[in-house]
Amino acid sequence: MLIRSNLLAALCVILPVSALLRTVMAQDAPMPQLSPGSARKTPAASPTTPIAPQTIALTVPKGTPLQVALDQEIRVQKVGQPIHARIVEPVYAFDHIVIPVGSEVTGQITKIGAISGGKRTMAALDADFTPERKVDVRFDQLLLSDGRHFPLQTTVMAGSGQVIKFVAAADSKKKNTVKDTASEKTRQAKEQAKQEWDNAMKQLKTPGRVHRAARYAEGQLPVHRQYISAGTMYFAELDQPLDFGTEVMTTQMASTIGGALPPGSVVRARLMTPLTSATAHKGDGVEAVLSQPLLDADKHMILPQGSLLKGTVRQVQPARRMKKNGQLRIEFRELVPPDGVQQKVEATLESVQAGKDADVKLDSEGGAEATTPKTRYLATGLSLALAAASARTDNDVDHGIADHGGGTGARVAGGANGFKLVGMALGLAVRSRALGYTMGAYGAGMSVYSHFIARGREVVFPKNTAMEIGVGTRKEGAASPAPNAPAPVDTAVNQPALVAP
């Protein structure tokens, strides 16, 4: 009995102690695994967990245009003839210049076009027996200044093959103290772009005045050689991408992307939508893509290369008779960074690269208008003078016989005015005052018609046209101004804010 009572006492002590131990152990034991590990959510990383840096591929994608210019004059001789050019606009991948200005590009002439019978006949009547032929080229090699060599597969785009000039918008005469800072920054950006263009052109062996005069005189001869001038520009689109390695994007770099646009920001872009005042309509969509990243004052990237600008044709006026030239105004209103969030912007065309013979000018608000060269007055005046000389009556007497065929000089003047050397030869050979006067009147009439009566010039912006565009954030919810009220001012841009129609 004594043993049984001792055992019962011991159990009364052990059982509560064991229960207490199980409770304490249960607090430290893991929870039972009720589901597979793949079905559980991954716990969020603590704020102190380091983030792995992201690797960015420095690749120039397919379709990117290389803006190249011939660095020396070429005499066109045969298909397969080699040509040499240089890059005149840097090519970026993310925030890196991977193809700097001055890089060498080589290629060859791939085709020399034929001349139709009608064109050849008209050229012969104008004393030109070797009319200019269309020449197609291709670029297939890229050599960087550090010695790296890249094979290229390119397609030369329409609109190429002309000498290009830099055209800046006129400065606004209106002063606004609220926008002085932004306007000054925009002016500095335009000056910098002009300086960069001038530096790129210095790499080309462009001819001087004497050389150009000699080439012009040679071109007036009945038989002459064909040349492609130094500085002739081509847009060579890549048919295959170019790989320049990778770059590690740090957290600091990533934090600056997509930041607020600084006042007076100007971006370099290329036009993706070809435009001409002859066929464009108000409201047509327009797109341009940034060809260079936008950096802040500390060289931190705000907008990467490849960001898209979307807009519309705001105004358009095709060319008309009586030499009324075409006009075109485009407006960008949306900015879409790569894999980013679309934002509303106000944008104004600040400068553009246009054909040297296109005679395009930009007004202070970025509208483009074709212009007519003032040399038309000189050319028309000369034609009228020759026509007047051909009509001069000069009844000379040669060996007692009156000459009613008109003076030799008058016939030659009329012939030169009508069909250049061929007309002069006819004026010398044919003793007919009527012939000389007719050719003189024809030449004068054609000059007056082409310079003052015919349809004016169109504004033409081919695909890949390089542009400088001033951009700023648009203020949302702004009230529309009353009719005839002055345009509201947006302190984030260098131009008056445009009112949505």
C-alpha cells in the first residue's frame, strides 16, 4: 500500500511537469508543413536586402538609320565603284555612344540608272548630251576609331542622296520674363546642335567656291562628267542589329529614368512618319523617336534613346499656283519611354535638317514653310533681256543687199535664251529673224512661268529626318481660353502652350 501511494504521488508530480514541458517546446517548434513548398508565397525581401544590378544590352536594333555623308567628291564611273563616307550623327544604345561621329563607312555603287528617250531628247535640245543619271549606293562596312570593324547590311532610304543643311527656328520676338530661363536653355541647346553639325561637316572635304564654280561651268557643257558631291547625305537603315556588348545599370541610374522634364529641354529625334505638304492632311498622325537620350545637368539620364513622341499635323497648306509655297506645322503631345508610362507633353520643332536645295525655313513656333530663292529675279531678268535683244530690228546692208533676217547677234541671243547652245547654233546657221525672236520669247516665257506663275515648292520631310524638338510637361485640366485671348504660358517649355482643338 505504501508503494502504491508513493507511485500515485510521483505521477501527480510528473504529469503536470510533462504537460508544462510540452507547452514550452511547442512554442519553439516549426508549424506543420500543410502544403508543398511551391504553393507557399515567398516572403517579401527585407529593406536591407541588396538588389541585384540589371544588365542592359547595348544593341543597335534592326531598322536604325545610320546618317552618313560622303567625305569626298566621287566621279561616277561604273557599278561596283567603291565609296567612302563618315557618320555625321552619333548612334546611341541606351545611354552610350556606340557609333561616334566621324566613324568610317564604306560601300559601293550598286546601280546607275538608264535615261528614257524623252528625257534624253529634251536634254539634247537644251544642249545636254550627258544628262544626269540616278545612282544607287549601298554601305557594307563600319570602322570605328578604336579599330573595331563591323560588317553591315543596310538599305538606303528614299530621300537620300542630297546635300543637307541645318535649319533652326527663328527666335521669338516676344519677351516673357516668366519663361526667360527656359528660353535661354532652348537657345543654348539650338546653338550646341548647330555647333555639333558644323563640327561634323568639317570632317568632309566639301568643295570651295572656286571648285563649285568650275563644276558648274563643266555642267553647262554639252558633254560632261557626272559627280556626287562631297557632303551628300544618305540614310542607311540596318537590316541586321549591331551588338556592342552589355552595361550594368546601377540603382542610381535606374532612379533617374522617367524623372521630370527640366524646363527648356530639347531632344534629338528622327521622324518616323514621312511628311509632305502636298499630301498631308490636318489631324494625320505623326511619330518621331528619340535618337539620343535626354540627360540632366549632372549627366543622369531622364529619357532613354528610343522613347517615342506621338503627335498630329496641326496645319497644312499645299503649294499653289503663282508660286505659293507649301506650309506644314506638326505638334507632338504624347511621350512614351521604352517600357514606360505615357505622359502628356507640349513640344515645338526647334530645328531640322533639310535638303540644301529645299529652301525650308522654320518660324518662331516651329512651323515649316518652303521658300523661293531670290535668284529667280536675276534669272528672269536675264531671260527678258535676251528676249528683248532677239526682237531688235537690224536691217543691215551687206554688199548693197538688205538683210531682213534680223541681226546675227539678235538671233543668237534668242537661241541662247530658248535652247542654250543648240539654239545659238541655229541662230547662227538659220538667217531668220522669226526663229530668233520665237526662241527668245519662248525662253523668256518659260522663265516667267517657272519663277512666278507655276506651282510653288512643297515642304518635304522624308522618313528619318533629324529634328531638334523642345519638350515640356503639359498642365492637365487647364481651362480653355476665351476667343481672341492670348495663348496661355507654360513655364515648363520655351513656347506658348498650345490649346487643344
